[in-house]
Amino acid sequence: MADRALDLTIISAKGLNKVNLVGKMDVYAVVYINGTKNQDQKQKTPVDNNGDANPNWNHQMKFMINESEALQNRSTLVVKIKTEGMFGDKDLGEVHVPVKELLEGASTGG
């Protein structure tokens, strides 16, 4: 099987733990596919300066994936949520989703 496009929309996050002592959090997401030959496909949403613990991005991304690797469960979508800080960015959390599940969900209309 050949490479194929994986189109994603990173919509929002809800109820994040506040890590800033003062002011709102400026939150963004870093997204990449782990376990693929194309490790340089890391993408980032714009920073939401107003959403604080409930950021909204509605940001579209496109990744090229090796469908054969994905169907063998060797590729994982990683979404890391971060906040900008005066002394460096802080990690708020992350989620890992097997790309196989995304492809199977798309083929069944899920």
C-alpha cells in the first residue's frame, strides 16, 4: 500500500488544569505521527490567547502516512497540549491515538 493523506481538524480542549499563577493560559497543540518514516511532519495549532482552560483552535492539518504501517498498528497520532510561558512553555497533557483506529473509523463512517 502507498502513502495516503490523513486530514485532521484539531477543534478544542476542555477543562485543562491551570498552571499559570497569574493571568490566562495561552494554549496550543503540537501534533505529529509517531512511528512513521516521515518524522518531520510535526505541526502546531495557533495559540489561543483567550480560551484559557478551554482553548478553541478549529485548525486543519494534513499528514502523509504509510497506510501499510498504519494498518499494522505501527503509527500513532500524538497530540501534546502546551501553554506558552515567560520562562518557557509548559506541558499540560497529551493523548496517543493509533492511526489504525482513525483509518478504521473513517472507513465505517465513524
